[in-house]
Amino acid sequence: MSVPNLEILTNDPTRCGHAASVGPVSEDELFYLQSRGIPRDEAERLIVFGFFNEVLERAAWSGMTESLAEAIEAKVQKK
């Protein structure tokens, strides 16, 4: 999973950099959901969609939200 991070190095918005970290879904988060009766596959799906939900809500183009959600779902199921 990628966690975006934007670091602006000056007051000039044309000069900024960004970084992201990539890694698997947190075992602690999976354990938390599984300890509440949610199967591992569904827990992973919930975590991934929770992460992307803010992005999906901002997709203002017609049909874009559904297309992105379907692509994410396909990727999660493929593992």
C-alpha cells in the first residue's frame, strides 16, 4: 500500500517534492479486524478501500469513481 506524503520545501508552490512509502497491509490492522470476526480477505479489502476512499470521493469525472473502485477491487482480489 502506498501512503502519499507531500513535502513543500519553499513558499513557491512550483518548487515542491513528494514521497510515498509502499508496503503490505498492516498485520496489526488485519488482526484488529479479524479479532472482531471479519475474515482476513474482507479485512484486507476494508483497509485498502478505507485508504482509497478519500481519493475516490474526490473523483469528479463521470463514471471515474466506479472505474477506479472496480480496478482497486480487481487488484485486491488478484493479490
